[in-house]
Amino acid sequence: MTGLNAGQQKVSETNVAWIERNSFYRAIGDILLSHWDPLGQSDSELPHNQYDSYISMVYNFALKSDCKEKLIKYLNALARDGFGIETNDHNDRRAAQLILAVRDFYFANEVLLGEKDVINLPSKYPR
């Protein structure tokens, strides 16, 4: 282990890709709770896990989506079909915009990583 102190690891490109995907995934959970929140639970004393089952669906949709409007409609459909309620259009728009901004932040450098690390990014992202 030249150049590294005991306990340190060299960060590989694969590790960076995993960290970026994991960070994006966690950010979606935060955005769903703090900005989308169709149930209005973010300020409650209840556990904040009511949207956890939606994170992977939104994550996959956001990676494939090339349009904010499609993500807005998707978030609205999740609330309608999952909770039987209509969401606030402003919250849908704000959450979609934040999700796509975070996605673009984490995956803007995806081209620098190996092909094996790319996870179905929209076609507008170079490979």
C-alpha cells in the first residue's frame, strides 16, 4: 500500500460510480419527503419512511427521463395511484426539478467512468 496510510483505500472509478448512484438515490428520498410530500408528513412525529418504497421507482424513471414534464406527471400518478390523492402541482414541479438537477450533478461526469458503471442513462448523456 504505497502512499496510503493504514486503513485508507484507493478510490477506484467503480467506487466513485457507486457513491454517485447511492448519493442520488438517497437525495431522491430526501426530496420526496421534503419537497413532494403529498401526505404532508415531513413535519410529523411519525417515522419518515412513508415514501421509501417509491425511491427506486423515481430513481429509475429519473435516469431514463429526458423531460421534466414527464417526471412531474409520473410523481402526480404515484400520488394518485399510491395514495388516492392529487398532489400539489407546485410540489410536483419543484420535486421534479430538484431530482433532475441532482441527477445532472451526479452523472454529468459519467462519461469519465467505465462503460460497465453506466446505468441506463438517458440518451442525451454521452457514453
